[in-house]
Amino acid sequence: MVGQAFSLPGQTEPSAPPPVSTELLPTVRDLGKSAEAPMAKYELTKNLEAKKLNLRTKLPVAGPPVTMPFAAIIDNLEEVRDDYRFTYLGEWYSCPISAMKPALSLIGETQAEAGPSAPAAGPGAAPVEYKLRWEPVSSSHFSAMRAKVPGGWLVSVARGETSSLVFCPDADHAWE
């Protein structure tokens, strides 16, 4: 009886399983995401402190707030009560709307969306040129200079053939 089909009395011969209907399977659109339009991404225009969330429950985890750096790219932005929830580098975070809203800039927004303060850009337009104004910094052992940039200072330190460039967060530019 090896290799032969076995059936109980009153049963019909086994047949092929019925085809699966693809109409019942969820589509990307059913899950709330459009396949045509990718999720909007935002850039932070200043440093910001946010509370880290559990990946599964999206509840705050114990520990101090995490500092989001200037120009951090965030996505999956959603409003939950008085906070924004978002992902940064694959991790979920939460921040009060009142602190985060002024620090958000939509990536890829057009001139009309950006408002009058944004520089004009488009085909044939001259590229906007930014120049750093370097100031000497007093140091006993190194040649050091700093330049004011959004969210802090760009600091250059050199000695002989070796040099370093580092960003120092200081949103108010209080370093004197």
C-alpha cells in the first residue's frame, strides 16, 4: 500500500486545494500606505530632545531624552495627542508638538511651500552661495578657528600636518 492514497468510507478522492483568492489579501493601500506616494521625510532645523519609544508598544522607555542632531532626517511622523511620534535611524521617538513644529522642514518642498524666506531655486537660477566667516579662537597649543553655522559652531583645529574639523552644538551661539 506504499504510495497509494488512503480514503475512509464515504470520502471522495482527494483533489487539488482550491485556488487562493487574491481579492482577500491586503494590499499596500489597505495598510494605509500608498504605493504611488512615498512617506514624507522631514529634516530638523535645530537640535531637539526626544523621548525614545519601545519599538513594539511605542511607549516611552526609561532613560534620559535623546538629542536629535541638527539636519537629522526623520520619517513616519504622526500626531498623537500633544506629541509627534516619528522614526529616526529606525528607532521610534516622541517629542512635544510645541517644541518640534518650529524645527521641522519638509524635504523637497517647493518655493511656494517654503515661503518668501527660502532662496529661489530652479532651472537656470544661479546657485545660492554660502560663505563661512572663520574667526580665530585663542589656544596655547593649536591653531584653532570657528565658524557660526545653524545650530552651533564648526571648529577647525590644526597643529603641524594634522587637522580636525568638528561640529559643536550651541543653538543660541552663546560661546564667547
